[in-house]
Amino acid sequence: MKDSWKIILDFIRAYTKKHGVPPSYAVLAEGLGMKSKGNMHRIVKKLEELGYVETKPRKFYSIRIVDRSIEEVTSL
């Protein structure tokens, strides 16, 4: 996993834990110092393709981190 993706996933985890809901693309972009939520959308879609997150189309607060701990443990 790229370090930049880990930072994004860590931000999503921390924000969700603090606020009880995942961040919107706008909040995610602002929190990570990006100007465009469109770029954030593309990054989240890439993370979704790689299996790190799940989203629900056309829904706010829809980013959910996929628990891959069992896959990581079984690959040891």
C-alpha cells in the first residue's frame, strides 16, 4: 500500500471514530489539504477498486473502510 493511501485511510478512520460518520469527499479533501474534492473522489474510487474501502453511490457519508485484518493475518 502506498504511504499516501495509508494517510487517507487513517484520516477516514480517525474522522469516523471522532464524529460517528465517515467524512464527505469535501471534508476529506479539506482535511488532507487538497483543493479539489473531484481528485479525492478519484483517489477513493481507486482505494475501492483495490478493496480498501466501500462506498454507496450518490450518498453522503458513504465511505466505509473494509476490514482486511483476516486477509493480512492469513497471508503471514
